[in-house]
Amino acid sequence: MSNAPSADADPSMKPVAQPSLTLWTKIYRFVAVGAFSGVIDFGLTLLLQTVANWDPWPAKAVGWVCGTITAYLINRRWTFQAEHSTKRFLAVMGLYVVTFSVQTGIYTGILAWLGETPLNDAIAYVIAQGTATVINFIVQHLVIFKIEEQEHEHEAPAPQ
């Protein structure tokens, strides 16, 4: 038996519900986390290519996976203030795979249309990344992190 105080014995030990964040706060946090995760993705990709002499494709794949998982973990707690859920994790990973495909299609489509130059690469990247970010936020905010919220609202309260 543990000598640690029970949450039932001391009401101050019970978890405190966090206030709901405004939409703009969630958007700001989502974009900030995306930028941070992008640095991880890009940094790891470059590190694997330049230091470990990996080919670009596998280096980018590892960078993208690490950046994606980082984004999910931080957004889950900081942006959407949600507890761990395997179902939600799998839904977000599936969404990221879809938006990765959309982003890649937009990027390559724009370059096929405009031609490859450093300026066109940057334009295509910003449009593709921006589109993927908007899709990711909308689906996570309105669907993935709402489903779990609604499930908990319909649960019977635990006996006291």
C-alpha cells in the first residue's frame, strides 16, 4: 500500500479542468508547433543527408516521420489539451499521410506548371505547406479531437 495521499481524500489533488482555448489560440499554437516540427523534419533530413550520407528519399522519410510525431505529441497536449488515445493517434497519422500526398501533389503540380527555379520552389512549397496545414488543422479541430470530447460528454459520471 502506498502512503501517498489519495485524490479522493484531498480535493486539491484532483486534476483541474483546463479552460477551453479560443480558436485563435489553437490556430497560433498549431502553426507554432508546425514550424517547430518543420525544423525537426528539415534539420534531421539535412543531417542524415550531409553527415550520414543517406540518399534524399530515406532521409526525408525519416525527417518527416519524426517531425510528424513531434507535431502530434505537442499539439495533442498543448493545442488540443487532450489525453493519450491510440485511436486519435492513428487518425492523425492517417490524416498526415493523406495531406502529405495532397501537399506533394500540389508542390509537384505547381512546379510542372511554373517550372523549377529557386523562387518557384519557394512559392510551390509555401502554397503546398499552407494548404496541408489548413486541412490538418480543420480536420483535427473539427473532427479528430472533437470525437473524443463528445464521447466523454456522454459518459456517465464516475461514482464518488
